Amino acid sequence: MLVASEAVPLVKTGGLADVITALGAVLIEHGVDATILMPGYPAALANAIGLRQIGPVIDDLPGGAGRLLLGRMPGANVPVLLLDTERFKSRSGDPYVNDDGLEYDDNALAFGDLAHAAVRICAGRTMLPAPHVVHANDWHAGLIPLLLKAQGIDTVGSALTIHNLAFQGNVDMAHADRLGVPADMLHADGVEFWGKLSFMKAGILCADRITAVSDTYAQEILTPRFGHGLDGLLNARRDALLAIPNGVDTGAWNPAHDPLTTRDFSADDLAGKAACKRELQRLCGLPVEPFAPLVALGSRITHQKMADVALDALPRLLADHSRLQVVVLGRGDHAYEARFRQLAADWPGRVAVQIGYDEKMAHALHAGADMLLHGTRFEPFGLTPIYAMLYGTIPVVSRVGGLCDTVSDAGEPDAPHELANGVLFDGEGADDMVRAMERALALYGQGSCWQRLQRNAMQADFSWYGPVRKYIRMYADIAPAHARALFENTLLPRSAAADEAATLYKRA
């Protein structure tokens, strides 16, 4: 059972949503019976397929009554369980913050309900079969491993994946009793974190395994710079810490077969990308100029994603490069959003800004842009630059986290590296970003060199094949003894797996 706060296409604020549904689907393809448990937001209730209530109303959740609804993900053969509560149904916009950008004051109880519902299933207290493994994702599900231990449930293995350690679910300690956190855990060696109760710390402390979503990020979070105060605990539990990089749903993000773009294209035939560029320019109200360098920014508009740095760097680049065009797609901090709108007003016909997220527009952005500017102060994995690379859009990114593992720097324009697929830069200042963009623009002016970068980017393997096998091996390690062979069996060749399954059935 995969437990998360969002999953595409029901609710998405970032890459977590993409990962959860894709992982669920690829686990099923490998023979693992995977189900996603997530909140019953209005959008999820409206769009999940074939929802039906499972069992009676649950009336003993921390935040009040709730019910479990079972259905399927639209467009994917993945079962989804929705926890339908009044708190989740009130979240018609962002799942975590209100219209003023402030965290909902009932987040502790809302996501506490999610954890308790998961543990109730694990304990066999619903009409659903208990899973062999529960896989919690980020702080929203961080209480699950603690509650399993507190309730003495040792028949279910627990894993916690850290998608972003900066978000920790630190809530008022007054909630502890209502959330079912034992009193003997309310101290610095337990779940207390700077006077708060930390959902993320609870998961790190109690999960059977902890995973980070890239090799570099797994090392970074052990340091004070990237550990956000939890590096000491992570170092103490480093024997339980694994690096399992994310994969990409190459069915949904495939330029050769993408119903959301205007033309298909591939690494061997890039002609369609020019048509996609024209379409992006048209959609954004920019002049249709085939040779104008078109730069995209497509991510959360936040301090983490260097929105402040981009806002300082872009006017300089626009002033120095008269044909440069910029398209911004995203949402986040309202102050930064306002400044990007002002940037578009200051540079009409050169800058287009769309606040919000739209899946079709996201595909148009990656297919049509020449470059993706993706500055970030930390990056656990970095799905957006990979989507860009799959569509031949060259990433200009910070040298941090998962970006170090997926982007190979081109070096200087006068002698670019043969196997490069992007541009990496160090530092967090506007000068650092401008210098990186100047390198990228110089490379763009070298036709054959640029096309080599594009082909290198499009031909890299970002599929789920390797990551999912690592997850299954981890599940086998933490599953109850009687279920380990079931997970291991899915890693065998298909014919051998069938023979092994028949043997296990006869023994049973």
C-alpha cells in the first residue's frame, strides 16, 4: 500500500504526484498488488473511477469521522483508496495551504487521519486485506511507522520515502495525544523537534527502511546544509537509508507519441519540435520566430526554486539578447508570482507568464522550449529537467541533488563535451545564473553541437525499470517472512516466476 498526499491525475502540486501513480502502475506490471491510499479531496472524489464505499464509516479517527472509498485511477490500471473526511473535502484548492499561502491550521489532524486510516487497514480492522508492506511518502504519511510500532503491529513492513526533507510536518505538541503518539515519545530522542511534534522525524525514527529519491540527495541529507536539522538522526539510521532514484512515466512523457502536443518527434527526427515551438509561442502570445531562443521556467515559484534569483537574472538576459523569449508556468509564493506578472508587463512580446498548473500546457512547454532554466537551492531528484530532456529541451540547472545524477554538463562552448546533455552551475546568485545561461545561449548558436546535446538528452534511460526493482527488493527485505518470496518472485524471469509461483502454491 502506497500512502501519499497526492497522485496524478487526481491531485498534483509537484513531482510527488507523478511518482506515486507511476510507481503504482509499474509495480502492478511487475506482479506486485499495489494500491494507493490518499486523501479524498474534491477533485479526487470527482475524478476517480468507479468509487464505492468499503465498510462502515470510521468514527474514531483523530479529526472525526471518515470513510474509505475504493476505485481506480483515471487512465491507469491502479487501484486507489480515498479517505473521505470533511477536512479533506474542504481542500478545493491547494492541499496544504489556503488562498493566502498559509498552512491550513488543521493539517495535523487531516494527515493524522490519513495515517490512522492506513494503520487501521494494516491491522486488519477494515474489509480490505492487510498489506505486507506499507510505503509512506513524505511527512504527510510520516506517522504511519510510529503508529504501527505503538500499536504493536509487526506483521507489516514499513518504508518511508523522503521526497523533500525541507517539508517536515512540524505541528503543535498539543496534538500528540489526539494523534495517538505515546507520551514516552514526546522528547528530543523521540518525535519532538524544536518544541514541535514532527511527522517526518516520526517516520525516520520508526520506519524499517528509509529511502531518498536520488544517490546524491541520499548523501546530502546526511549533512547540516541539506539535513534541515534531521541530519543527526539520519546518520544514526544510515544503515536503514537507501538511495532509490525516481523513474519517469515514459508512456505519459514521450515526444514520439504524445496526444497533448501538436506534433510528434524523436531523437532521430527533430522536425516536429519546431512545430511544437511555434505552437508554444502562439499559445503564449509571443511572436512566432523559429530562431529566437525560447527559455522555459516550469516549476513551483518559490525561494527553493530560486524564483528570486531568476527574477534578478532574466531582465539582464532579456536586455543583452534582443531575440530571447521567456515562458513561465507555475505557482507558489504570491509575492514572487506578482513579480513574474510584472516582468511580463515590462517585457511585452518577450515574456509570457501563466500562474497555475495545466497538464497540456506543461507538455507544450517541454516540447516547444529550447531550454529549461531550473535554478534550485536543493533538489531531491528533479523530474521537470528530465521531462525537458526527453523532449530535447536542454536543462540549465543548479549542481545539487538529483540534478548531479541526471544532467551532464556541456562545459565551455568552444569545446563542449561529447556526451553532455545540459548545463550545470554552482552558486545561488544572479551572476551565477546569468553565466550559465550565457553558456547555454552560446551553445544554442552552434547548430550541430546543440542537436548533439538534444539527442544525448532524449536518448538517456530515465525509465522505472531499475528503480522499481530496487523498491521490490526493499519490500522483500522488510515484508513478513511468509511474504518475502512473493516479492522476490516478481524479480525472476517470467517463465521462472510462473514455475516458482506454482511451487509455492503447492506448498501452501
